[in-house]
Amino acid sequence: MSFAPAPDPNLGDRAACDVIETLIVPRAVDLGEMTVRRALPSSKRQMVGPFIFFDQMGPAEFLTDEGIDVRPHPHINLATLTYLLDGEIRHRDSLGTDMAIRPGAVNWMQAGKGIVHSERTSDERKASGQRLFGLQTWIALPEDREESDPAFVHHGADDLPVVDAEGIQARLIAGRAMGAESPLAVASPSLYADVTLQPGARAPIEAEYTERAIYTIAGEIEVAGDRFEPGQLLVLRPGDPHAVRAVGAGPARYMVFGGEPMGGPRYIWWNFVSSRRERIEMAKEEWARGRFDTVPGDEAEFIPLPEKGRSVVRAEGGVHYP
């Protein structure tokens, strides 16, 4: 599979100076068994294209009889996309899905009008222990898809195309890039790719999608002459192609994601996202009264509605509304 790499911007020109529109260092939350780093939403930027939530899980080392146990909880008007770099998570939902997600594969859960799911470490993995490292993102749905029927789609690692050329290895999770296209059917134009560069190699970030961002995973990268270490979110200036180069002694790994902005603002509260504030209030009431479907085989537990005090946040592009 071939493509035309984008040239590096010339030092000193406007493109080189303005490539990075926003730099975000995710806030880390220690959950005891694992640290989670949240890049979106942040006070600097709420969304990149339809991506309204971006979490890094781990890396974490679980000993025997340890693991994650995220009890059943609800979502509305969004899709979740889980992608692992290491380890395994067992996903179960109110549609009856029971699926193990492993590195290189993708779980796309479209909540639509409402879904409930749990994410746990299986008994088999607990017996042996494991390293867990991954990413979970939420994608806001277009208004005409928000109240669609819930759905779940899984693509194994072998189903997703991989670009392997000129020191680049890139797996297309969603959208089109570098001459490849993912089979994942997303709700609106979206890009998501897992890219590894060998030292000195460079990869393009094409201008096909209006909003794009890089999340650094490992190694060190250079963009327009500036270097960035792991654990940073770089929101790129729209409109132009850019290039990323691996610097340092070892390979660099990063995620590139984005897409077209939503046609209007989105509201976010707990696990709920919607274009309508009143829909979130309705979902709160439905969960508090037990009106969501349950997860077959995982009905004994659930995460209760958070205590009052949180406010619904309005998200639109790069603007933060308190």
C-alpha cells in the first residue's frame, strides 16, 4: 500500500509557527488499581471533530486475582470506541453482547437512545494476571442519529487495514488515511489511527478532515520543529497537511484522530452526551428509576446515579463553557 508523504513545513513560515493550535497535558486520576489520564474534555478544548471524550487507561500491571471491574452503567446519544494496546477487557451490554476486546481490535458501541454495559477483567485473565494499556473515546452522534437503536460492532485486528512502508506502521481504526480505509461504519466523517514510526521516519497527517489531533503514546515525536514526549494531546491547526517525525533512539507511537465538527453544541454529564439538555435530564430520571435495560449475566451490580452537584457542561468545538 503506497501513499505520498507530506513534506515538513519550512521553519520560519506561518505553517511551522501555527501548526499546534492547542497543547493539552491530560489530567491523571489514580483509581487505585490503575491510573487514567483524561485528555478530553478539558478546560482548553472540549471536542475534536465528533470526539468528545478521550481517556488513556494505564499502563497497569495486574497481579493474579486483580483486574478492572466497571459495573453496568448507561450511555445515551453517543458511541464508545475502545482500543487496546495491551491486555484484554470483557465487554457485556444490554443487547446481550459478550465480547473480549484485545490489542489491535476495535469495539464500537452505539448507544443511540440508550444502552447499558460493563467492562471487566475475565476470570481467566484474573487467574494469570495481565498488563492493561488502552484508550477509550466517546464520539458524539449527529442529531438525526442520537435516538437510533443501540448497536454493537466488533472488528478484529485482522479486519483493520495496516499501512506498512518507509518506517511507518499505521492501523486504520476509523476513516481514511495514507491510502487505506477502515471497514468500521461510523456515524459521521471521522479519523482514528494507531501509528508507529521508526527513528527518523515521518508520516503525513492529511487535510481531508477539518479537525485533527495527535495523542502521543511512546517515544518522542517532532512536529514543525517542536518535540513532544508521551502523554500529550496536540490539536492541529485545520486546513493544511502536516507531518510527524520520530526523533530519539527508539520508535515513536501515537494516535491521530478527528473528523468534521458537529453541527451544533453537545451537552455532557456523567456518561450522557446529547444535543439537548432536557434529554440528559430525562436520562438521569430513567437511570435513577431503573428504566434502562439490564446486562444479561451481569444484573447484580450497577453504578448509581452520581449525587447532585455536578453541572451539565455545554461543549462546542474548542470553547469551554463552565
